[in-house]
Amino acid sequence: MNQTVIMVKGMTCGHCVSAVQKEISGLPAVTGVDVDLGTGAVRITADPPPSEAALRAAVDTAGYEIAD
């Protein structure tokens, strides 16, 4: 399995974590999403990994944005 780590801005609580996990988990081939609220790091396990555009869209749908 491939792992991708992205940084998400704006998460402040457990609801934020749940929203991001839900949207990213819905992407094709994603088998795991681990969110570290303290750092904003989101580790995605998927084979093949989702495209950057798909990740950005999922995070945006959750109400947050990927840090560049």
C-alpha cells in the first residue's frame, strides 16, 4: 500500500478530524486515513494513491484546505 501525507489547515476539534476523514475515506482505493489534529498531518493509505486534485476537492468539501 502507498502512503501519502498532506497538511490540512484550519482543523481545531474532533469534528474537524471526522469531516476530513469522512471525505478522504470516500475516495476510490483509500483504505485508511489517520489525522493528527495537533500538527494537521493527514496520512492516507491507498493503492493507487489519490490524485492531488481529488485530495484537494475532498478536503475542500470537508470545509478545510491543504497547506501548500
